[in-house]
Amino acid sequence: MRYLTNGFFIEKYNEAFNQININNNKYEIINSFINALFILNDINYEIIFKDNFIKENLINFEPGIYSKKYNKFFEKEIVLLNYYLTNNFPFNSCVLFCKNNTSLEEIQSFFYRFLKCKFKIPFFISGFSKLKNNIKKEIISLLNKKIKENFKLNSILIIMINEENENEFKYYFEKINYFQREIKIENIEELIYKIKQMLNVQIFDSNCCGFGKTNLLKNYSLKNNFNLITFPFGYTDSIKKILEDLKTLNFNEKKNLFHLNIYDTKYINVLQEFIFYLIFTKFLISEENIFFMKVNVLIIIEIPFGFFNFVKKCDILSLITLRKINLIDIDLKNDNSDLRFKLQLIDSYNYLYQNDLIDYLFVFPSKENKKLKKIKEKQEKEKKEKKGKEKEIKKKEEKEKIKFIYLQKRQNIEYYYNQIKEKLGLKTINYYQFFSFVNILFNQLKIFTKNE
């Protein structure tokens, strides 16, 4: 029912079932059951479809059949065109991606939804050329029958075509009276900007591999009390298998962060379809098995680093906000790992001694630190006795200023990143190189400080 109502929450199923006549045929039973549910839940098809009505200012879109050309992938074009027509994303029940195994029942059901729809909304179909010839002929026969009956259309059907199937489209559809024309979209960049603003989705990318994108998400989830769900994609060539894996995930009723971790994959066509359904329609369907992505889910897509532009390779991703992640995005102030402690301890030995700031070493209590602190305190006392009060006050002010600047820097990982990068003589280092270097240096420091 969520599929039929585009995500509406439906209840009172038992009450609806008690109102129908089970002696009718199955189609009448289903129709009566749905009508009873609609009445009990105070909804109707106009409420369901109102967000997908074609805008009133688009007066040159009369009901009928249209075509839309695409190059390699059609999913992005459908999203753009639906938003151009309605200011909304496509409804799952109004879209059909035909494949070699698409049955006559599936295609008939889709065309009947289009023909019987009472509202001016867009329907989309792709892959018509992949259907078996007998199925194609059945559909054309159905349309010709409706024309002879002077059947009036209310909605529009957009058939996605490319160079390979353009001639076949002309053969089957351009002769039909319902056919109008090809659709072209203007102001595409503006449409993409508006689509990005509507989505509660981001893409995480980086300039090299191992930049800690996954670790950043883990820390963000902990800080904001999200239920983190990581879903890998890369080795599956089947929407059916993806759907089965999705249904095993544990979403809670409060806050969920869905981390789609995409590996470099050769199944770009499957990824395109998966992103389209998951992000833009919220439904994934395969062989009467349905997955619905709830609205209380923040979605982050992590894409792989490589010697190519992955967003260009999978063009539907260009409709989603892209965020470039750097190592400096790690927030040490809220980092729950021991990275913060190790970095600050290492830096204390390196920096505090050089700037005569040993009195801040107490932040990291240990036996070795206390021993060193006592030695320094004794040295400080001897120095103070030799200096005048005025000189001491001035020095204290300077020290406080240095302390303030230094402690501010210590909250920012960029400070440590630049120091280590400079020491290593590299232009850039990734998260794992950085973390490994810190661990090695920290362990060496522990061994060094234990030697008397």
C-alpha cells in the first residue's frame, strides 16, 4: 500500500477487509479493498498525486505521448524532467524500466495506470525496445483500441529513447494519434541546483584514497546519536540481491544515518537504477518484493577515489551535493578515539620544551611527566630568583599569549597535519599514513621516556 499511495501510512486493514464481498472475482476484491482502505484512512488519489501534478504554467503540455532522448543513461534525465514538469521527484508507480524479463502483466498494468489516471501527471517508460515482440504488439494494439473508442487521456507518457532505439520508437509510436512531440529541457543547471537543495543527501569524496571518510562518519554518528547503517555496493549485478540485503538492515524508529559505501564497480547501470529508486522514489521493487526507505534517514554516499571522475561515470550522482573531504575535516575537539591524546602528547614534548611552557604538561599525567615537571619547576624557581619582577611580569604575559595561541591550534588537526607533512617532506598524506605515523612516533616516545 505504501507503493500504491507513494509512501502514505495506511492502517485499519482488518476493518477494510470486513467490508468487501469475497464472492467477487479477484480484481473486484482488490479494487473494493483499496477503496475501503482509502475511505477509512481519509485519503484519495487526488491527495496522493497532488504533489506530482504538472505545473499550470506549462500550457504547452497537452495529455498524450512524448519522447525524450538520452545518451548513455536515462535515470538522471527522468529526475530532471519530472522536476521540470512538477517541482517534485518521480512517483515510483509512474515509472517503469523495461528489461528482457519484463512480463506482459507488468507492462499492461503500467499502461492501464497511465490510461485510467484522472490527473495530469507524468509517466515514464524506458527500455521499450528490450520487450519481446509479442508484448510490444499487445501494447500498441491496446493504444489503437483506445483511439478507436475516442478515449480521452488525462496524463502524459514520456518514452525514453536513444540512438539505438530511435527508429523502433518511430515505427511503433509516431504513427499513433496520441503522440505529441519530443521534449527538451531548458535551464538544466538551475534545475540541478534546486534538486540538490531538496535532497537530504550528500556525497563524500576525497583527493586520494584513505582520507578517513568512513571514520569521519562514525564520529559524526556517535556525536549526533545516529544509528549508523553501512551498506556496501560494488560486486552485485542484481537489483533483486540488493533488495534482499537491504531488508536485513536494522533501521530504528528515531535517527538513522544510511552510509552507502560505493566501491569501484563495473555495474554502473545497476548503480544508476539503485540510486534512482533509493534516493528519488524511496522504493525498490523486484519480483513483488518491496523495500521502502523511511523519511527519517540521513543518506551519505561515499564514492571511491580513482584516476577518473566517478560522478561523471555515474551521472545520476551529479544531482546530489558533493562534499570534498580532507584530513583536516576531523574534529579533534569531539574525536572519541585516542588520536587526539596521542597527537597532543607528542606535540607537548616537541613544542612545550622549546617554548618554555612545561607547566602545561600536567594535561597528560604520567610518572614520567611528573618527574620531568619537578625538574623543570626547580629550574623555573632558580630563574625567577635571578630576574626582576618587571621582567618576570612581561615574560608571563608573553607566555600566556603563546599558551593561548598554542592551545587554540591544538583543537585543529590541520596544525598537526601540516607539521607531520612538512617533517615527511610530502605534498599530501592520507588518513592511514597520518594515523600510522602518529602511532609509530607515540610508541617510540613511550620507549624513550621509560629509559632513565
